[in-house]
Amino acid sequence: MNRGISVLSAAATALMLSNGAWAADEHPVDAARIAAASTAADHEAIAQGYDAEATTAGAKATMHEAMARAYRAGGPPKRTPGTLARHCDRLGRHYEAMADEFRQLAAAHRRMAMDCCKAN
């Protein structure tokens, strides 16, 4: 149980730190930034935004995986017919898939940054 709590604490800390990287009204990646990107620095900034999104999604995946383990180990009444654990399992897989997609987007923008520099 202590391991589950420490994993959950680490995930929560990563989530808080990654969210703190951007101003409250600023989203790291948006359509306007993508449309305006014309330099290697622009694409690298977008890639870094996607890296932050991947970190956040990965932390949420870790958190939900730990929650699923806690529900399974909790005994009654937390150990209802697996409904809550299955919910957390689904969310964990969802957030991990999101993290993978964000990593792929970051890599694509880093390739665009390299292509941008070759042209200049």
C-alpha cells in the first residue's frame, strides 16, 4: 500500500509541476501557434508544449493505475464488483495512449524544425 501511495504522490507532483509550466490562460499548443509556426524555434516550442502534455497525461495514467490497484486491494466496500477498478484501468490506458500521441506530435514538430532549418 505504501508503494501505491508513493506512486500516487509522485504522479500528483508531476501533474502539478507540469501544469505550472503555463500561465493560467495560456495553452501550450493551439491552432493559432501551429498555423503561425514558420521557424525552427516555433516548431521546437510546439514540440515542448506537446512534451508537457505527454508528461501530464503520463502522470494521470500513473495516478489511475495506482487508484485501480488501491480499489482492488481495498476490500469491501471499495472492492465492489470491479467497477471502480475497471474505470481506473480504462482511464489509465486512455491517458497512456494520449501521452504516446503527444510524444509522436512532439517528434513530428522536431522533424519540422529540422526541415525548416535546412530550407533556410
